Amino acid sequence: MADFDDYRTRKAGQDHLVRNIVVVAVVMAAAFIGALLLVSGEQTAPTADENAAAASPPPAEESPTPAPSPTPAATPAGSHAFFTDGNLQVLAFRLSGSLDASLKEALPDELKDLATPLAGRLSEALRWKLDPRRELRPGDEAKIIFNPQARTERAPLYGFRYRSGRLGKELFYVYFPDAKGSTSFYFDKEGNSIAETIQRPPLRNEDMQLATVRNLADRGMFFQTEPGTKVIMPFPARVLRLNWDQEKLGRSVEVRYMDSGVVAWFCHLEAISDVVQEGAIISSDTVFASTGSTGDTANPGLLYRTFRQPEGETAQPINPLEVHEKQKYQLPAADRVQFLALRTKVEQLLEKVAVPPAAASKD
């Protein structure tokens, strides 16, 4: 029993000690937790300014200023403008040299073989207004309508505008083969032919209606005819010489007109009348020769040239239109309705293209 009593006494003391330890531990834990909460509260409690800031929406984030978009590089101006309407092609270009060279530069690769015939046709038409060899200038503007399917030496040119720096104006003409069959097929807006018919020509009037006349400016006029067409003397004249350059000019007659003193050549003749001798006087309207293809010429006809050549001085070639009176051929009334419809079509097509701007000068 004593052992048991001792055990109870020792056990009671031990229990009291444990309770004290637990109480102390609890108090210390509570103190530690309180201190921890106090420190945490001091660090996290928001100030009034922080509360106000929290109530305000956050400032909007500034977007970075975008870099300006690069300006697209300007498209270089082309050397020509081109438009297709069925079988017809419309081309606008600016002269940079000769007509032939400018057209070769402007035409698409598949049509460059038309440059020479088109230049020839345009040059042939312009000769009635200026000299294509001397008076076409770089920078002149042109618009033409043509049919590329007609790949012939004389490719049809159905209409054109040409702004000449030399003349200071624009030329506009339409191709229109009238029923009468005039010597020129190009007419202006009013129906006047570009060709000026010379008065007192070296062919009879009925033969002039059938001839194709090309004005070569100061190189004369070429009357393309059937071989053997009669040649007449336009003015009273004295014969100066015959056949002086047969290889180039063929059978030829040179005369001096008695009234004006102008010297005239009649070349590529088939035959010359026996009355034509050096020093002989031939009256006006006298038949004295016939057209042919002698000498260096591709087509039968008459080359007619005129010169100013005072006695003993060097000859100066002049356009026969300066020697002869001239007049324009006008379309007859019966053709005007059809012509005006065609003119409107040509004007509309030419508006489809724009001549490229002049190249900037390189300073």
C-alpha cells in the first residue's frame, strides 16, 4: 500500500507540473500569435491616401506612338500609254528623237515591227503642216490609233493628235476614205483635208483624182500614178537640161518658169516628147512627158521638185506649195454624217490614253 500511496503522491505532483507547463506554453503561444498579428497589421493596414488611390481607377496605360507608315515610292512615269479596243490599238507617246525611234521605244515588244511603217504614215500626214526632218522636236506629244493586224509597209493610221512645239498648237486628223476618192484621206474636225491641193498641177485634173500625192516638203511632191500618165507644164517655161542623173532621177527634165524664175524638176519619167530640147520654150498646159519608174524609185509616178536659183547662184530647194496656189479639199455633204460619227469614235478612243509626263531635267 505504501508503494501505491507513494505512486499517487508522485503522480499528483507530476500532474500539477504538467498543468503548469501547459499553461505556460499556452500563454507563450498566445503572446507569440498576438505579436505576430500586431506586426502584420502594421505592415498591411492601408493609409488614407492608399485607400483613396485604391478607390480611383488605375491610370490608362499610354500607348506607344506608332511609327509613321513609310510613304509608298512613286511609280515611275512610263514612256507611253497603251489601250486596246477590239482590233484597234491606241498609243500615246512623247518624242525623244525621231518618230521611228520614239515609236520603237513606246510600242510593246510584239508590235515594235510596226514602228517604221507607222512613223512613215504619220510623217507623211504631218508633211502638209511642217517638215518632219527639221521641225519635229523632242517633247512633242502624239496619240495615234492603228490596226496591228495590217502589217504592211503602209500600216493604216486611223486617227491622230499631234501637239507641235514648233507650231505651238495641236493637230487632229481622222482617216476617212470618202466616196469620191480624194488625194488625201485625212480630215480635220470640220471635214477639211490635211492635204492642200495645188492649183495648176503637173497632171491633168482627171488624173489628179486618181493619183496619190505625197508632200515631201522642200524635197518636192510625189504623184504616184499609173505608168504612162500624161505630164503637163504648169507655167510657161524654158528647158534648161535633160537626163542629168539618170541613175538616181531616171529620165528627167529641168526648166525655169519664165514668170517667177523658179527652177523645176520633173523626174522618173517614162518618156519625154521630142519637142523638149535644151533652150526650147514650152507653153503652159502642154503635154510634154509621161510618168514612169525610171531611176531610183519604188513606185511609178512623178517626182516634182522646185528651187529658187537666181542666175549663177546655188539652188535652194523649196516646197512646191510655195510656188503654186493651193486649196483644201472638203468632204461632200453626203459623207458628213458618217464622217462625224467616225470623228466622235476617234476622239473617244484618243481620250483613253495619256501622254507620259516630260522627263525631269538632270541638273
